[in-house]
Amino acid sequence: MNLSLYIAKRYLFSKKSHNAINIISGISACGVAFATLALVCTLSVFNGFQELVAGLFTAFDPELKITATQGKRFNSQDSLILQIRNIPEVEVSTLSIEENALIQYKGRQAVVTIKGIEDNFQQLTQIDSILYGYGKFMLYDEIVDYGIFGMQLTSTLGTGLRPIDPIEVYAPKRGQAVNMANPTNSFKKDYLFSPGVVFAVNQEKYDGTYVLTSLDFARRLFDCNTEITSLEVKLKEGTNIEQVQREIQELLGGDYRVQNRYEQQADVFRIMEI
């Protein structure tokens, strides 16, 4: 028997001339036991919160996200970017453009983040798990472009799941200062329709400001030809994400930033860790 345990057992359960010592020892032991139990329960709850939050972001954020360290946009035809897309560990990669714009519907306005994505975004993330409505995930067809709005944003605009009228989208013309005499000439205008579904990440950052649409629509609206704001990557099952992240970062060098899901939501997870 462990010496310390043997001494503790003899001390706690041996008969003593003063019963007060036994009582004090019992109270102390119970206090330590209850405090430890409370600590274990508290840590378990916070671990559950962290897994829950991580699960929410998993449906929207890619496993790895590559962005520029200087400026916001970079060339999608860069040889290094093309090389990343052909890495054996990469299962899916999609080009993305994220820029701010103003949208309007029947007099209601909101400043939003337009996220232009490729058709394979469904394979990149678990977006289908957070879609609600009676339509389907669709970014465009032969006639119009579609926008999938955050649930909170549809409430702000009052559009419902399938608005009858198109939603107006405005973005500043690239490289031009706003003409205060005639501001409308300084903005590009386009239209989005709804495919009958909305998404709900249960995070205001996304549900209240994001609109998913096609990459071609975003390029047309923001005057981007081959430029993008990020390359989003999903790795093959069983791949060591941290190892591949380091390898990609070494390959790209200091001109690019490679972030995993936790680093993409650094503020949220830092609070959870604290």
C-alpha cells in the first residue's frame, strides 16, 4: 500500500481521544471532494460549449483558409496557388471573394458581406446541414443569379424565404472616388434572387450579414477578373491537418496566411479557452 495513503487512512479512521479531530478531518475531506466534483462538472460543461461552437463553424468555415498577408486580394492564377490545389492531400478547394456591399429590398437596406463561391462549396463544407426552407442550394441558373441569405438578414430585410421581387445589390466602382454630386454613378448595381432557402449558423456574424452567391456574380460586381480574397481547402479524411497546414505555409512563404478553423475564429475560441 502506498505509504501516504496508509498514513492518511490510519489518521482518518483510527480512534482518537478527541472526536473533534475526526469531525474536522471529515469536513475537510468532504469539502475537497465537493470542490473537485464541481470543478470537473464546470470543465466538462465548457468543453461541451467549445465542441458545440466548433460544430457550428464547421458547417460554414473550411478546414484551411489561405489569404494574403498584404492587401486583401491576390491572383488566383499564381503558380503557388495552383500548386496548392493539386496537393495530393487536398480533396476539395474553392476560390472565394468576400467584399462588403449594400443591399436593398422594398426600402429596407443593410450592409452585408457578399461571399462569392464556386459550385463545389457544398463538398467543401457542411452547408446543407444549416439550410432551411423549401428550395435547394443554388447559386445561379441560365437566367439569374441567386443569393442564399442568413436567416437574421432575411428578417432585417423582410424578404421571407422567397421574395417576389429581386434584391438590389450595390457596390462602389473600383478605383473611383464617390461623386457627392451624383453618388449613384459611383456604384455598380446588380440583382439577386432567392432559391427558397436560408442558412442559420446561429452566429450573428454570419446570420446577420452574409450572403452566399456565385463567384462569377461577385467578380462582376466587384470588378475582379482573376483576383480572389481567399482559397478555401478541405483535406482528405485521415489527413493530419496541422502537418499539411505547416507544409502549405512553408511552400507559400510570408506572402500568404494559412489558417485552420480555430485560427479563423480566433477571438471566439480565445474567449472559450480563457
